[in-house]
Amino acid sequence: MLVKDIATTNYPALYEDELVTKARAMIREQGLGILPIINQQKRLLGVISRRTIMTVSSSKSAIRVKGIMNEPALILSKDTDMTQAAREMLRLDAWYAPVTTSSTVNVYAGVVGLENFLDAFLKAKSPRLKKPVYEVMTTDVAMCTPDDEIDKVWRLMQQKCLHALIVMKEKKLMGIITERDMLESGAIFPEFEAKKGRFKSPAKVFSVMHMPVTTLKEATSLRETATLMLQKSFGRLPVVDEKGALLGIVDRKDLVKSLL
């Protein structure tokens, strides 16, 4: 199977001279992981990630998207083998990669995300989907508390290259906070603008975090896990024991890696 067989071909893109405010609105409202940037000939120029857009929070910003776009960590061509593409994305920790018509013609053709691979594995009824989630989950879980300041948590995510943190209080699972939660809330401070915003005092995790959090039991199969992630657009899910105690966390990357 090739990349063109699983890619999202109607994935939105923006022209290079459009405003960052439009890019932020699209990423927020459509839940995009990346936003490809193209020229008038529809050639791929770069991408804006959710993390990049979080550095610009002013609704009055006149910055053009070409001023903040980055070179993609990986560009896939339509005829790249699906398994090869997945392995490269895992190696580079890229959850999304833009797709072009070929390796020589850089015309934008869509995006492949880890969810596309999960969907392909589900449709193929891979026997590896029978594995229990405890075999692939991560037990070294990054955490914060409900009373931590958002700004502090955001800086920790940047330093550790994390996209989410489990929220715990007195060893009890309270929820989860993700980059997407932060972006949609507008609770973080931009890096190159004055510290201002809708929160007059420092926002706390409890005001932004997602709760109640959906969890998995350790014996849940990878098929059930992948299906739930796709149906609910979850990037990751905590794994708990019968008493609700946290055992670990599993994300889309863990699943794709285990299914290759």
C-alpha cells in the first residue's frame, strides 16, 4: 500500500501571504496538527504546527504565515511505501507529514497523519490488533497538578518535547491537558508578544484541562484502543487498573509502532 492510498487529499492549506490570525483560527476550529503553506502554483513551501501558532496569540497580529512557517521534518511523496513512510514518521517523531505529487515535483497533494495508518491497520484487520494495550503503553508518564500555572506547564512541554500531560492530585487521576486544550482556551502567553490576554491572573491547569478523562483498562485490545482514538479524535489515552490507579499512557505513536 502506498501513501496515496491512505493520505487525506482534502486536507486544508494556506497561501504564503495569508495572515497568521487565519491560520490560528483554522488550526483551532478544525483541530489541525499542522497547516501546510503553499504558493500560487500550489507548491509546498513549509508548514505551521500547532506549537508554532501558539507563540502568536494576539488577535490583532498582522504577521503573514510565511513569516512563521517552518520546513517540514518530513515530506512524503504519493508513491512512498506506507510502511516506509510510517517508520520515517516514527523516527522523526512526526505525527503529521505533508504529501507532494512526487519527490521531484513539489506540488501539494495532502497530509498523512498517524491516524491514517491506524485506520489502514483496522481495515486490514491486522492480527497484531489483538494485543492488550499494556504491552505497548508507556509507564514513564509526565504529570502536573490541577493547581500548576499554565505558563509553567507550557514551558515544560516545550523543554521536554511533550504534547500533553496527565493531571494528578494526591495520586488520583484528575484529567489530561494537551496543547490543543491550551490553544483553544487562549490561556498561554505568546513568546514574542507582551504578556497579556483574557486571563488577568495566571491561568491554572484546572481551568483548561480535559475532564472527566477517558481511560483504558490494561487488557483493552489495540483494536478497541485504535477505534476509540479515531472515533473521538484522541491522541493519547491513560491506562488504569481495576481500581482506577494510573498504570501508563498510550498514544498514536505507540500503536503505530507496535503494528508495523
